[in-house]
Amino acid sequence: MPEFKETYKRTCKWMFYLMAFYVLGWGFTSYQRVFMGLLLGTACSLIILVMLYIKMNKFDKSVTSGKKLRSLGSTARLAMAAIAVMVALKWPHDFEIVGVVLGLMTNYIVITIYYVFYSFYIRKQN
């Protein structure tokens, strides 16, 4: 579980960096709708990541104590993604739907990049 906690912390850090970049892109370029969509999708992706982290901690505690956990909250995470898409569809003049969908995939992209970097560079140095 410590590896999951480290991945969670590092992913959150990089997602905050990305969201700061999106805010700068929104403020200084003419692609406000795209960057607002990316920001909305990434913010929801971060919330999804936090929800998953909380559920994984509960899962870890239940496994170590020998109890069963009802679910890992997939429905709640899917509902969060649906809310982000519905917001983008409700206000299409403010949010680009493609940006929202790409933003929703951000935490998976960041985790994959971190894993590849960790596998090829950090492990080989040790």
C-alpha cells in the first residue's frame, strides 16, 4: 500500500501543475473553451482519484481485518464523470466537450507516464 500512496501523492502534485498550466492557457490564449474544458475534466479527474484513494484505504483496512467491503465506488466515480460531461453539454459556449473528456482521462495518463518513468529510470538506478 505505500507504493499506492506514493503514486497518489505524486499524481495529485502533477495534476495540480497541469491545472495551473490550464489556467495560464485560459488566461493568455484565445482557446478559452478548450482550456476550461481541460480544467473541468482534470478537476473532476482529481476528485475521482481522491475518491478512489479513500476507497482503496478502506479496502486495505477491511482486508487486513478480515472483513468484506461492499464496493469500490465505481458508480460514484462514473457519476462524477457524467456530471462533468453534462456541465459541458449544458454550457457549450464555455466548455469544449473534447477538452472535458481529455481532462477526465488525465489521472490515468499521469499515472501511466509516472509508471513508465519509474520503471525505466528510477528502478534501473537502484
